[in-house]
Amino acid sequence: MEAQLNGRKLEEDEWRSTLDRLSKALAGKRAVIEISSTLAEALSLVGITFDPYDDIIDVALDGVDHMIERPREIFLDQRDRQLIAVEVIDINGIRHTIRLKEPVALPTAA
């Protein structure tokens, strides 16, 4: 399994608002989902959302819906204000990495 990303860890109270902002900025960008191997290859990203009531993150790619139940940590891998990947670690310690095919400028907080 890949090593953890060297990104900024999001606090849990940031998850929903940050993922909502990222969804808008990343809509239509090509990404892959990696768990122990690549789940989906270079599909258009529709969105990433966190539902605090059901404790689930939904990563929607064109034709693929990947649910991450009971997330425990989220990291943003960024370089020079460009987002490279989002990594979510679930309750079982499994890493779900959403890796962008091209870096995207991070949206600013509202």
C-alpha cells in the first residue's frame, strides 16, 4: 500500500465545507481513485461530499460512485497552492486516495 500523502490534515469540522468548495473547483477534472490498486482510471470528477449524519464521504466520478464509510482523517496533498490529491483514511485504516491527473488551484475559503 502507498505511503500516506504529505498533505495538510483537515480538522473534522472543516470536512464538509472544504469538500463542498473542492467539489465546485474540481467538477469535470480527471482523477483516479486508489485504494490498494487503481479503482477507476482517469474519469471526470463530479464531486466529493461529506454527509455528517450518515458519516460517509461520496466521491462521484463519471459512471462511478465511491462511498467511504466512517472516515477518520482527510489530507490534502498540495504544492504551491495546487491540489494534487485528496486522501481519506477510514475507520479500518484503509487509505482512499483521489489523485488528480493535473494539479488544480485550490479554492479560497468563503
